[in-house]
Amino acid sequence: MNSFKAFFKQRGLYLICLALLLVATITGVLAIRSVVRNVADLTESRQNALEEDAQWNQPDTIVTNPAEDVPVQTPVPSPQVSAQPSESPASSSAQQPSGAVSAGGAASGDSSVSSAALPVSPADAEPIRAFSGDELVYSETLGDWRTHNGADYAADKGDKVHAVTAGTVASVTEDALWGTVAEVKTLDGGTWRYCGLDKADVKTGDEVHRGDVLGTVGTIPSEGEDASHLHLEYLDENGAYQDPEDNK
């Protein structure tokens, strides 16, 4: 007994340290195993969650958005939609003379001109493309639907363009889309716009009579896909677009 006490007294501290080290080792191993098991469980849970999320996020249908600038090969009839007037005038003038000349809206002092003297006069011709009002029509050149604010009259490039009615030249302007545009204001407050001229033979302030030459037919970049023509517009005293055929 005394020898055991002596041994314990001499080696006791070492035995305690060894026991503590053994306990710490066992505790560390158990902790590491617990951490590894928790990490494995967390990884499996996250993988399952990702798989479930991927399954729920699968789209039911595939939606395609067609490009808006693709030209329509065969345009369908447009809906009757009220729209603001298109900022583009259309143009066309006819070489076919017809019989009677209507001088509606002309100021006093109109010259008497026979149809034979008006080879390219909208006053004597039927439009090849009519005024559309609020109805949208398809533009082959611009590839969209818009209102056609005037009437087109067939004419060859270089043909002379004659005034529909008498009035005063309000302006002659150059437009990147519509070529040379001559505006003639009448006594009743209306305005005639001759669009797509190659050049104008009149200037602002000139007085013109029905049948006077305003210029020659040119081209209209915004209607380049159409045959050569003059585009004629009529705006009433309130600035609203009206059918030129109803006001000649």
C-alpha cells in the first residue's frame, strides 16, 4: 500500500495529464465526426432543395417574340383604329387626263385650262392610292401600319405638276423622307401639300392659279417601294387632314 502511494505520488501528475489527453483526444474525435456528419447532411439537403427548385422553375411553354422590323409578306386587313395622322405624306400624280376640271376651293382669278393642257394634274386624275382617314394601311417601304394622309396620283419622274386650285405658296421645303414639298394656301384657309417634287418652280409668296406649274415629279424616299407618283394632301382651316378628292 505504501509502495502504491509512493508510486502514485511520484507518477500521479503524469497519469492525470495522460488521462486528460486521452479524454481530449476522444472528445475531439467525436466532435470531428459530428461536424463531418452535419456537413454531409447539409450538403444532401441543399442538393435536394436545388433539385426541387429546378423542377418548379421549369417553364411550361416556350414564348417567342417575333422581331417587329420583319417586313410582312402578305399584309392582312388592318383593324379600324383611330390613329394620329402619319407624319409622312404620300404622293402620286396621274398622266391620264380626264374630262371635266373641278375647281372647288379655288380663289377668284383662276385661269381656264383644258384637260389637254394638264398632262399631270391631280385635278383631272383618279388616285392610284386613296386617302385612308383613320384606317391604318401597310407601308411596303417602312414596313409598318400607318394612316395614309393624302392621295397618290401616278406620274413619271420629270412630269410637270399643276396646281389643283388657286392660292398663295406658303412654303417650299426639303424633307429627307418626302423630297421637295410645296404648300399652297387657299382663300378659304385650307392648305394643299404637293409632296415628292424633284424641284419646285415656285417660291414662298408666289400667287398661283389652277393649272399653273408648281414643279416636276421626283422621288419619295419613304415610299420608294411604290411606283413613281405624286402625293397630294389637303388640310382644312383647322389643320386636320381631309380627303383631297372631296376638296378638289
